[in-house]
Amino acid sequence: MAVGLCLLLLLFCGSTMSEVQPIYKPPPGTLDFGFVPAKTYDTGVYHEPGPIGILFKIVHAFLYLVQPNSFPQDLIRKLAQQKFGNTQSDYQKPENVVLTLQAIYYEIGFIVSAALGLLFILLLPLVGLCFCMCRCCDNCGGEMHQRQKKNADCQRSCFATFLFVASLIISVGVLCAYAANQHLTSQVRGAKKLVNSNFKDLKIFLNDTPAQIDYLVSQYNTTKDKALSDLNNVGPLLGSRVQEQLGKEVRPALDAALTMAGAIRETKEALENVSVSVEVLQEGTERLHANLTDVKMHLSNTLNDSACSAVQAASTCNIIKNSLHQLNINANFSGLPGVSSQLAKVNDVLKIDLSSLVQKGYASFNDTPDLVVNQTRNILSAVPYIKTVLETIGANISSFTKNLPVEKILADLTIYLTQSEAYVQDYFPVVEQYDFYRWLGCLILCCMVVLILVFYYLGLLCGTCGYDKHASPTTRGCISNTGGNFLMAGVGFSFLFSWVLMTVVVLTFVTGGNVEKLVCEPFEDKTLFKVLDTPYLLNHHWKNYLSGILFKNPNINLTFEKVYSDCKENKGIYTSLHLEHLFNINEFLNISMYTEDVALRIEHIQINLSKIILLDEIGKENLLNFSSSGIEGINFAAYLTEINKSVTKVDLLSFANDLEARADQLPKGALENALKGHANSIRMIHNQQVVPLEQAMKYVKARSTLNQSIRLLKRTSSELMVKVKNVISAVNAAQLLINNNASQVIVQETKKFMDTVIGYFEQYVEWVKESIAMEVAACKPIANVIDTAVDIFLCSYVADSVNTFWFGLGGSSIFLIPAIIFAVKLSKYYRRMDTEDVYDDMENGNNGYHKEHFYGIHNPVITSSVEQW
């Protein structure tokens, strides 16, 4: 109950469970609340036993053989819920008899083992007494006479080997018992550090919780400051939001208009380039045309000479005449239509600076935040009221936390914890003292076994070393005889100590084995908690015992298993114990009524953006004038065709070479010389005019510029009217959105702004909720205390050590029985006998065997009473 009261201080955070859900919850701006201050708990609940852990596993396997049944949940529930009276008739009821039989069936392995142990305790001393009396009567091997047998050496060796093996097994068992005894003592001595670590963690748990609560409360100021900051800057923030939403329509429209303005400038440049380039190319082709015409005329005059009428030259002259039409230019730029009219119209369009008009639209639209600021000054008058509301909420939280009896509860629990720690510190020496007594008692038990082993090992050593196979039983040496006496002494102490050893083994076996099977194993798999969580088990009137203790309400579903699991995962105690059932803080800290008032004040914002003009009528008319400039009427195909043509119809060099070759076919004379002169003139025209037109930078650049400009104009003019109308339509639609629908956008953005401000508080609430669930008052120390007490101390320290102790001591005790038998048998071969068998020559008959009371020869050495034993 004290732990439950300690955690009431967390209940102010019940506001995190608020049931108010917003209709619209945008992702608010992320607030950084930092990390809840928390210290690391020192206690480690994992125990590593070390090398002795192998023995623990062997003992667990043995216990599984003894008790393979699973944890009897139903049986324990029924036994706990069944009412057993003090009268015998209550135990004779059928249901009680059935439960008793079920319990016996579950414990049958322990019962059978314990019964065998009790038989050992009762029978072995009786057998020892009877054996002693029998030997005193010279029976049971008490007579100091040994018959000679042919296989005597073999029997002696077998008995010695069996005794040695049994002694080894006993030695291993006593070593296991000793190791378990030492392990338990060392763990008990080291448990003080573990206990102190748990107390330290509990103090951290108590001391850090108030600081964590203060930190959660202080972070409300972060939320409040952020909300007030946004409200003080409502104009710029809301204006930027409105501008962002309207910009989705406005900016593309203005961008399209600005692009069209750039297209107008590019069109003008392209038209100018076309005019200049055509003039340059016309100049070059016209001069070439004139020269070619002159050469063709002179060549024609030559061919009309009477010399061409001769039979030998007629055919050649006719061929040359037929090829004269090839001497002409191919690309005729003079016939291309001009673009002066289109250029004049575009220049008229450019008299109005469309780019400047669009930039004015941008500037007007970018003034949206300023317009919103100027028209939201009325909301600033509500900021003091909202600030007062927020201060009130913070004051309520602070006053509530101060009204909680946190300090008193913590002070009481700290005193209780300090007293508990002092009590443990005071009584821990007593525990260590009693553990010393236990350790001494267990050591004495181990020494009993060791004493028996000493006699057995000494007997084997002396008997084996002092045995002389040539000596007769009556003449055996002193060392051999001493070995036999040691063996019989070990037998005697075995009978004396065995029942004491087995008594301890049975008691520790029944206790430690049941602790392991009924406590440790079900605790490890949490089955034990399921039994404790059984309704009406611990209290016949309560369905849930834990919630009945903490909350006085047994109907709350609060289980030991869930609390332990949550604390094991280091969750907050508020979540683990469901402390929201103690106090309903939701209504007290419900800020919905405040946020509704704040929302109403913000929603009354009225903003008018009709002053924003994206593009006036002059700009729109300018766009329409550009679309009717006539650039789409330019014959682009004619321009491209001429550009792609060669300069002349025929290669002048080839033509000149061909002309010269035909002149060589003519008779020597003036005609031949004249034709060759014309060929040289053609070559000169090619070199001086054609080559520059094809390779000179002036003409190459003119051709390239003309080609690029024509293609640009072709692209621009493609559906120019449709493009312009689309731009104007987009601008008109954006202007219509600003003039008519801006109020709706403003309302939406205002609501989003309001939800963002409220979202800060919701984010704070969610952060507090998560912090309480996982960080505030993390109850790992509570689970550590349980694990330390049950899993580590009871199971790992005590139960495993005790079980290993009885396992080793019990094994040693059981193997004392074969050791006694082999020791008695073997001692006959080591001790000096009083009489022995005498053998005659084989001729005397009787195979050399004579009855010993006729032929027995007494040992000349006087036998002692010990030897008669």
C-alpha cells in the first residue's frame, strides 16, 4: 500500500487521458520538450553462478526425473479455495479426498524418494547393529579364519576395485556438497551489496519522481510561450499561410505571363536576326550570281564561234552548250519573303513593358502578409486575454501539484525505507552468524563422509601396499593388517553416520525440491503470478486482489502478472498500476473550454485581398496584340529549304575540270585556249566567292543564326493564340480566386492556424502521456526487488545451493552401502587371521584340504580385541 501511495503524486498527469478529440488535427510545429531527467538504476538482476552452474543444471535434470509434472495451477487454486476444517469429517469429504489424492499424485516422486530415504534412516542403523552383534558371535565374517581359494587374488582385486570406485563416487558427492555449501555462504556474504543496491534504487525512485513531475509541469511554459509567440505574430504567420495556399494558383499564372513576356523579347530578337542574316546572304549570292552569269555569257559567245562548226569540234561544243544551264546559284535568298511587318508589330507590342507589369503583380501578391497583418490587428487585442487563459491553466496545474500530499507521502516513505534499510543492516550480521552455524553444520556433515573416506583410502593404500601374496593369512604383515583395520573402521563409522546424513538429505530434499518446483520454476515462466491473479483466491470477496488493496475496487482489472511485466520493462508506475482509477483529473485539467473560447476569437478574423492586382487590362491587351503580330504567317518552310541548299547547282571545280578536259579534245587553236581560259575563270569564282560563302565566318554565322531564329519563330508561333489565351485565362482565374474565393481560403487557413496553436497543447499532452507511460517513476526497482528476493536470493542462492548440497551428500550416503559391503569383504584379505587352512601332499588324499578344527594352526601372535572384531 505504501508503494501505491507513493505514486499518487503522478495523478495530475491524468490530463493526458483527455477524451476530447479534435475534428481536424494537422501536424503541429514540433516542440522540443527535451528529456525527462532520469538516473540509471544500478541493480542487475541477472545472476551468473559460474562453474557450479553445471551442477545446478544436473540437479534440475534430476528433479525433473523425480517430478516431471508441470506446475499444478488448478490444484493449487482448488487447495487454496477449499475450506478444510479442524474436524476429521471435513477431510473425509469427497472433494477433499480427491484434492488430497491429486496432491499425492503430484508429489508422488518426492514421496517415494522420501520414503526410500526414511527406510535408509531406519534400516541402516539396525543392519549395522545386527551386523555388529553377528560378528561378535564369530559370524558374518567375524571369525578370524580365512579359507584358501584358488581365485582369492581375483576376488581381492575385484573387491578393491569396486571399493575404490565407490569411494571415488562418494568423494565426488562430498565435493559437490562442499562446493554448494561454500557457494551459499559466499553468496550470502555478497548479498549485502545486492540489498544495498536495491535500497539505493528505491531511494532514486523516490527522490527523482518529484523532479520528474516538476520537469513535466515546467514544460507547459514551453507550450505556452510557443502559442503566445504564434499569436503575437498571427499576421505574418497567417499571411504566409494564405499566400502559400493562393500561390498554388497565382504563381503558375504569373510565371506563365512572365514567360510569355520573355517570348516576346526573344521573338523580336529572332525577327531582327532573320532580317540581318537574309541581307548578308543575299549580298553574297547576288554577286556570285552576277559573276556566273557573266562567265556563262562569255562561254556561250565562244561556243557560237565558227570554229565550233567544224566537224571535229561540233559534238564537243554541243555537249558544253547543253551543260551551261548548270552555271547558276542554287540557294536564292533574294526570293524569300521579308519579316519587316511582323517585326514592326512586335516592336509596337514591346512599347509596353509586360515584364514590369507582371513584376508588379508579383509585388502585389507578395504584399499578402502585410495586408493580413494590417487587417488582423484586432486579433492582437485578444492576445492579453488568451495569455491570461494560458496563465490560468498553468496556475491550475501548479496549484494542483502543490495541493497533492507529495512531500508528506515521500517523507513518510523515505522514513519507512530508511528504517527498513537500518533494520536490514542491523540484522544482516545475525543472518551471517546463523549462516556460519549452517555452514559449520554442513561442513561437519561433509567431514563425517570425509572421515569415512579417509579410512577407506588408508585401508586401500595400506592393504594394497602391504599385501604379500606369498604370506599365509596368519603371517600377513603389519601394514596389510592395518589396512584391513582401517576398512573395518570405515564400515563402523558408516553405520554410525549414515542415518544422520540421510536425515539431513531427506529434509533438504523435500524442502529444496518443492521450492524449486513450486516456486522457482513457476516464477520464471510467470505461472505463479497467474495463480495469484485467480479471482477470489486471496480474498473470497474480491475478484482482483491487487486492485482491491490499492484502489478498494476489486473490479478493476489489475493483475500481479501485468504489473510485474510492466515494471520489468521499466514502464512508468502510473501505467503499471493504472493509477488513473484513484483520481479523475481529466475534468480538472480539461482545457477544451479554454481552447473553444480562443478558437472563437480567432475565427472572427476578416481579411480583404481585393487590392491585389495580378495583371491589368493593358498587360492582357499587350498579350493579345502579340498573338496577332502575324509571325505565324511566315513561310518557315521556304526559309529552311533555302538554308539547306548548296551555294551552286554544280560543283564549279568539277565543272571547270570537265570543261578543260573537253577543250583538250578539240584541235589545237584559239577555241581550245578560249575554253581553257573560261575554265580558269570558273575556278577563280569558286575560290573567291563560293568557298567564302561556304566557309567564311560571316556567312556561316549568318546561316546558323538564320536557321536558329527561324526554328525559334516556328516554335513560338505554334498555336500562339491558344497559348496567349491560356495565359490570360490562368491570370483571370487566379485573380478571380483572390477576389471571390480568398475569404474561403482565409477561413480554412485561419482554422488551420487555430488548430496549430491548439495542437501545441495536444502535443504537450501526448508528450506527457508518453513520458508518464515510459519514463516518469519507472518502476524497474520494484521488479528488481521481487527478482532479487525470489529469483536471485531464494532460488539462485538458496534453493540451487541447498539442492546441490543434498544431491551430493545423498549420493555419497547411498554409495556408502556398496562401500560397506566391499570393505567388509576386502578386509578379510588384508587382516591377519588367527587360523588358516593347512595343505598336505596330494598323495594324502582329500585334495590337501583338512577340516580346520583338526588342523588349524593358531597364530603365534596374540590377537587383539580389535582384530577379533
